[in-house]
Amino acid sequence: MKLLLKLGITALCFVLIFRSIGVYDLGRVIRQVDPWYLLPALILNLLATVTASYRWYLVMQALDFGHGPAFYFKSYLKAAYFNQVLPTSIGGDAFRVLEAGRLGRGNKEAFYGVLLDRVVGLVGLLVLNLIANLAYPGLLPRPVFLLINAIAVFGLAGVVTFAAAGRIRRLDRYLVLKHLHEFSARIRTLYKTRSAIAFHTALAVAIHFVLVLSVYFVGRGVGLAYDLPAFLVIVPPVFMLMVIPVSLAGWGVREGGFIGLFVLIGADKTQVLSMSLIYGLLGLVAALPGLFFFLAGRQHREKEHQRERRR
């Protein structure tokens, strides 16, 4: 039912989008795309994935998980493959939990690690969004500008408050709050010092900045003649919308978000939709190495099983 609901929402988003955009016009814009802009966009997408896997490695090391960066790099790419390519109910995060859980500390601690990695990434996105909005306050209409800033500020305040609330020991007496209390303790384990907070936040901001650059190159490729500041203001809020798991890998939600915000600064809907679709396809291509690692891992496990049977 969850998968069918996501399929329905994704389809509904595209139906609403194509009511105002002709398929012929979309095809014309896509055929005119400058391919030389797509190569750096793909490279930047891959670079962001590699850096994000290193961020996850740092998080898991702080939680006393074993293995080096290579394990987390492969696992992160495999999770990206599940998120981007396969419309399954397992999801990339669940796959990461299962893989990390085999390292000896169990699925519960692995779940906390994956969730913490998500929170760190969200903090970086909120910080980048807030900085870009404050640096270029006149780009979006003032009500939208204030709304986006409010979401960023309240989001960051929520993370800080949640981490601090874990110090209240009485919360662990209740079953529901016990898990939140434990997760709050993991946040404080990761962020023991100001230098750790600064480094992890800067790393998360850098990852999202690279992704914005990737979208920027795709936008230039389809003919959107806007400078990088416009993308720094508009892209992060759309990424925040995609965090909500209501569609398949963000398809439909991403397109609607980009069109809704870029139209506010006078962009052409067809060009914006072309940019979003191409960026989504580049994400699929960037996730393909995860398929290789997934199949190689299955083959390795099958060989191990065969050796055990022979013994």
C-alpha cells in the first residue's frame, strides 16, 4: 500500500505539471540541451555521493562501528541505487541499517547511525538555505523569503532543542520517549566539541553546495540564464521538500517544487521541467555503481556459502 500510494502521488504530480506544459515543447527543449554541461553535472553528483559516504563513515566511527571508508562508500552507493532505481519498500536507508547492523553492534545502533547521518545532512541543508537566503534577500517574494527562513530557523532550533532535551533523564522512563532519549545521546556523542560541530556542519553544507552546482550546470544546459545565486536560493528548499517520503525518489515533488519557485523569478516552465527531469536521470546514472557493488556482494556471499557447504 505504501508503494502504491507513492506511485499515485508521483503520477498525480506529473499529471498536474503536464496540464500546463506541452510534451512537444518539453521534447524540443531536451533535444537542444548542450551535453557539455551534463558531464560536470554528473561528476559533481558523484562527488557529492562520495563525500556523503565519508560523512556517514565519520558518524559511524563516532558510534564505535568498525570498517574503513571503503565499506561505507560501497554501502552508500548501494543504498543510493535502491533509493533511485528500484521502487521497493526496503529503501536505501533500511539497506544501510541492515548492512551496518552486521558489523556486530546490531540493527538498533545501526539505525541510530543512519538516522544521525540524515539529521547531519538536513542541518547542512538548512544552514546553506539560510545563508543563501540572507545573502540574496530580494530574489524571491518577501512572503516566500520569510517562510523559507522560518522553516530553516525552526528546523535548526528543533535539532538543538532535541539534542539538549536528551539530558533530561526522566524521559527514558517512558517507552516512546526512551528511544528519542537514546538517539539524543548519540547526537551528543557525535558532537562532543565545537570543532566537531563545525566540521560536520561544514561538510554537510559542502555536499549540498556541490549538488546545487550540479543542478546549476543542468539548468545552464537547458538554457536557464540565471546565475549561481538564484540556484543557491531556490534549490535547497526543493531538496527539503524531497526529504518528505511521499513520492518515488522525489520524482514529481522535485519537478513541482522547481517549477513553483523558478516561476516566481520569471523562468520558463518547460526549461525548468527539462532541468529537473535531466537532473533526476543523472541521479539514476550516478546510482548505477551501487548496482555493481550490490551484485558483486551477492556473488561473494554465494561463494562463501558454497565453501561452507563443501566443508
